Amino acid sequence: MLKRVIILLVLSSILLALVLVRDHTSAPVNNSVSKNQSSTKYTTVEYKITKIKGNQYYGKSDDGTDIIFSSKNILSGDEIQIHDVVICYFDKNNLGNGLVKVEKK
């Protein structure tokens, strides 16, 4: 009987640890979702441009995450300057693809 109680306690603690680890895994932050059709295909995050170096743009979101992207990701042709807010689109089904496109807000 004592063995069964010990086994039950060990298995319960393993289950609890797995649940806690799953809850603390990070997911992409979704600060803003566009209201157009692309919102169903993309996860969007807003960044404020902090620095421009050549064709590299550096941005920071409200939650403190940083991003670096090149001018080839800017599909709209907008001229982006420091302190502008941009919307970065990530593929919702395949986040491993990285940044899909960038638009000026």
C-alpha cells in the first residue's frame, strides 16, 4: 500500500511539473491584429523604429522585445523613419518562416 501511495505522489508531481512547464512556454506576443483579411493568416506585432543603419531597421515593441529587419521586408514602399510605428506580419501557421512583411502604421 505504501508503495502505491509513493508511486501516486511521484506521478502526480511529474504531471504537475509538465503542466507548469507547458504554461510557461513563450508564445509570440500579439499586440495588435489588423482588421483586414490578412489577420486570419498572420500574427502581427507593432514595433517603434529606434535606429536605422543602412538598409537595416531596428525596432522595439511595447513589451520590450526587439526586432531587426531589412528594407526588403517593407512591401508597401513606405518610407520608414526613426520613431515611426510599423506592423510586422508573421505567418500564423509557420512562425519558423520569420518575418513575412512590414507596413508603416
